[in-house]
Amino acid sequence: MSRLDRTRTSAHQLRPFFSSQNLLNRADGSAQFDFGESSVMCSVVGPAEVKLRDEKLDRATIEVVVRPLVGLPGIKDKAREQALRETLEPLVLSGLHPRTGIQIVVQTMKDDGSILATAFNATILALLDAGIPLKSILGAVTCIVDAETNQILLDPTTQELANAKSTHTFVFDNKSSITSDSTQEDKEAVEVSTLYSDSTGLFSEEEYFECAQICYKAVQAVHGFIRTAVQKKLEKEQQQIHS
Amino acid sequence: MASITTEEESKLLIVLPGDQLPESGLMEDSSAAHRLTLGPGLAPMDDDSITAVKAGILKHNAVGNRWWVESNQRRYVAAQGESIIGVVTGKSVEHYKVDIGASQPALLGVLAFEGATKRNKPNHNIGDLLYCRVSMANKDMEAELECMNPTTGKADGFGELKGGFVIKISLGLARRLLDPKNLVLRLLGQHIPFEMAVGTNGKVWVNSANAQHTILICNAIRNSEYLNSAECSAMVKSLVEKM
Amino acid sequence: MRDADPSTNEREFLLAALKDGARIDGRKFYDFRTLRLTFGAEYGAVEVQLGNTRVLAKVSCEVIRPYTDKPTEGFLMFNTELSPMASAAFEVGRQTDEEVLVSRLIEKAMRRSRALDTEGLCIVAGEKVWSIRVDIHFLDHDGNLVDAACIAAITALLHFRRPDVTVVGEDVTIHTLEQRNPVPLSIHHIPICTTFAFFNNGERMIVDPSFLEEQVKEGDMTVTLNVHKEVCALSKAGGIPMEIDQILQCTKIAVVKVAEITAQIQAALEADAKKR
């Protein structure tokens, strides 16, 4: 089996990840996340002052701004704003910061497909960097069902998306429990829930659940990557004290 | 019974939002009378589990069985008893409005100074820099400040900071600067005499004999965030040599 | 959310240090901050870092119908909307004075100085021309957005390649990147902005002000020059009045800065071309 993306040999292979946190000096938190040549930067400001008309007495107001790489923000960007906001609202412990605002700005830096999944991953890293209290972290992956081969391809590029019969983006949370004899490796996964699922195109029920399964497995790699990224940053901060 | 080891372990125990702490590990002895105190970064969830809500290092203090997550962020959230640096942004008959970098300006009573009376009280202008203590903070109200030690009524170093320069750093770095063993400050102190005030809100005030020295100290502090001991020594050395 | 004003201490320290011959970040008066240019895999995308100020420029193109009164002229458009990512003080959908100034300056520096040959964008006169669009994204605001945006825009235009076209009679074929090597735009010259800020009643001037320096400044001026020492635009919107000699002095300093920056842009473009 071969993919249009020549750098990958298997259908269930993700592109290489890259991430970087605390890049911007004016924001309270920021991060960049890449899936190969798709790259998204996210900034977080808050809990900060909020406009009176947006103020909520019992929790923080979450505002998401999605900015496209080319052109002015359109319907697609508004839809992404809504997807991000509605997925994040239950995840953020906004009750801890009533009458404040948390502003999240998402900027596409390079677009080679799977931008929404990339944006989700960049956003969670930026929220972690900003120290916003969260119920759990999340991870996102996109897959497609190829129109010709009916094969499920993970993390599609722009070129591969053009041949998609259907496109599916899944976001899963990651709750885990530190067992009694705790080491980093043997954290037990407890019930994982789907936070967001978006499908477009024509597909069967079977295909949908197969996609969900494959994405779920792939997201584990994203979760692991996020954990390692955060760990590395913390170790770097602490090295003067703990060396 | 096995318990979570943190300080004893050479490897830091890093937690991410959603990581659950088992009750068995939290309780040192299983007697019901034993109390558990949760600090920042940990919260009880709806399912009665105790879960990390911030990314950071899990810390434990046997006295009072205290558990918390040592995390880093840039946005300040006021907490009672902390010493902070603020800028006067407004004044009324009873209060000064002080910007402390939190979501809302804090209030400082015009009489919350050492020996202040209705007839004889310090007069501060907009733009003045004040070193204060947070006397009251909760999530629903503006924080309140005072410029004296509440038990003795003495100034204890609180009050206006005259001259010098201020920089903004991460809250984690500010806490590390307050450590008497802090490397970068010790190294700088060997070369340049200077005075400083560290606010836990990430504001650092530095004053020295001349501007060049103050600039150098500010740069060295900013640069020290992600350096290990050897790199930090080299960085200070190179800055001092260039002077 | 408005930006907080700097404290009196910061203001006074900055001014005193300038009198003493020092800038708060340790730079000399006429030094730019470290400039870094990073290219993506695609043509026409560049990220510019000027100290902590960060700007991303992305060039794209499409074929459209020209205006009837200018049938052979292509289009060059800039989008310089200030993103709240750069500073929480920038609101979505509300244009600030700063945004208008930045966008006007970029427009003057790039379009009105005829840096890009818009006639060369014509495919079929009166029928089809290329429209070139430059999206400038401000990611982090630590002062001097104009110079950073200008460097980003011109570097991205220089880096950009548009698809090749063949015209046979009325038929126009646009070749994909795989079919034929894309072609660079024809750029006449490289305008570079140099922004000055003035302090101490205009006696002290500095190049490339940081955000705090911008907050404390008494006035500013932006000189846009190319490497041939031609002035493309000169902008001084308010602030304290200046001596004529001072304007000449600024221009002379800018000549040196423009040569340095142009050399750096060209070196970066060459290094990138080698990698491809």
C-alpha cells in the first residue's frame, strides 16, 4: 500500500510531531504544534479582565479567535472557533476564575491538511503553558477514507484530503491514574471519553467506528508526546534546584 | 502500604491535568482522623477522585499531609499573604487602585500604611511602584492590599519603591528568586552591589549604583530561566566581563 | 483590554539610561535587535523575528479579471489586520489608529514605491491578470511592528514563486508545480523601513524601538529606503517637531541599516534556495 504522501509508508502512520511552548512574550501562554508541514500557533491570555457584556458571574468567559493563513476569517474559521470553544468549555475549570476572560487565539502557520486536529493539540499545549486549570488534557487526530482504495489514512496531507470520500476528526481526553507504586510508565488509563467528533462526506456506520478506533489508538501517541513535551520544559525550569 | 514518593525520588514526579491520585497513596496512615490538605494544582472531582488540574511537579509535605502541584505560569492570581509589586493606576478617597497583573486591579486602603492616620498618611501618585502584601484574596472579589505587617503594624520593607527598574518574569522564576540559595542572584552579588524586591506576581524591582548595572542584572535574571548551574555561571561571567 | 501604562520608575529609568548612553536591553542607540528569518517548505512564507517581535508573512496568488481602465495591470494586496495574538490590546473587528498607521505605511512602502512590477502580472490583457496577496500576521508585539512587517512582506514576495502559464491564442494553461517550475515575481527594488523614536525633547534618537520605548517615546519617524539610497516613503505622524538636519541624519543612518538588512535578507534567500 502506498500513500500520496511519499514520506510515509503506512496508512496508519502520523507525520512527525513537533512542539514548542512559551514562544510569545506578550501572551500568558503560547505553543506551536506541527504535524509535518502543518503548523499551528496558539496564544492564551487569562484569566484576565473581561468586557462587561461578556462577564459571567460564576465562571470565566472563554473566547476563541481562529485566524486563517490566507485571507480574512470566513465561515470555516467561525466553525473552527465554535468547535474549539465548545470542546474546551467543559474541559476548563472556569468556575475557579469567575468574572474573568480567557482568550485563545489560534493562527495557522503552515497548512498541509489536518489543521483542526493540529489546532486542538496546539491549544492544549498553550493552555498548559498558561497554567489554566483543566479537567484533563486532550489529543486530536484526523483521518480520511480514501475514495479509490477505501483505505483509512491517518493524518492526511492537503493532497490526500483531495481524494477523501469522508473526513473524520476525533478529540479524546486523557485521564490516567497514578498507581500506588508510581513510576512514570505505568499510569493506568481510566475511562477515556470522546470530546469532539466531526465527520464530513459519505460513510457507513462501520467505517465511522473503524475510524474512531484507529484515531483513538493514534491519539495515544499524541498524548504521550504532549506529556513528554511538558516534562522536558518542567525539567529545564527546575534543573538549577534539582541538580 | 506503598505511598507516592516525591522528594525522596531523584526523578521528579510530573503530573498533567487529568492525572488522578489514588487515595491510598495520599493517606500516610489509613486512620480516618488523618487530614489531607490540597494545595494549588489539585482538586477533588465529581467522582471523588483527587486530580491534578495543572501541569507541574507533584509535591508533598508530611506536616499536615499537604499535597500540591508546583507549576509555572505568567498570569498572576492573587493569593492571601503573598508579597507583590504593583503600580498605582487610580486613587479615590478611601482606596488606591493598584495593577498587580491579575485579572482585576487590587484595592489598597489609603490608611494601610505604617502609622497612617486620617491626618497624616502617605500620598502616592498614579504610576508609583508599591511593594505590598495581599491582605485578602478570593476568586469572587477584588484583592485587597496593605503596605505593612498586619501583626506588628510596622512597614517591614513594604511601601513605595523609589528609582530602579522593573521587569516581568514568570511566576515560577519569581518564586525561585526568593530561594536564598538562588544561583543567579548569588553570582551577581559577587560582582555588583544591588538591591531588589521580588513580587510573587512576577514583577522584580532592581536598583543599583548605575543604569548599566541595573540593566545587566535584569538581563541576567531574565536569561537564567532555562539554564542549568554551569550555563548560568557562564552567562553571568560573560555579562560581567562585557561590562 | 488596554495595555497597562509603564510605571513612573520604568519611564524615568529608561530616560535616565538614555541620557547616560544606554538602552534598557543593552543595545546601542542605532542598533536593530537580532533579526531572524525562517522559511517554510512552501514558497512565499516567512517568519520574521525582530528581538521578541514576531511577524509571519504569507504570499498567495489567484487569477482574476483586471479593471477595464487598467487592462494590463495585476493586483497587489496587503492584509495587515492586527491579531489579538500579538497583544490583548488588539481587538478583533475593531480597527485601532495603530492598525491604520501600520497598514498605510506598508502600503506606501511596498505598493506605491512600485517595488513589484504589476504590469508583469498580466496574462491576457483585459481578461486575466495575477492578483498577489500578502497576508501579514502579527504574532508577538514587542515594539516596531512596521519594520518587522515590512521585512516580512518584501522577503516573502522575493521568496514567492507563482505557477507558470502558457497562453496559446485565447487558451490559458496554468501549470501545477509538478508540471513546470514556478516563476519568481519581478521585483524592482527592496524597500526597507527604519523606524526612529525620539526622547529628551528630540535630542536623543534611537533605531528600532522596543514596546516600552514606544510607550515612553515623544515622537517617531519611519524612513523607507532601498539599497540604491532612494527614499521610497517618509512618515512622521505627529509627535514632537524635528529639525531638518535631524531628518537628514536619520536618513543617513537608515542608509547603513538598509544595506545591512538587505544583505541579510539576500543571504537568507540564497541559503534557502540552496536547500531546495
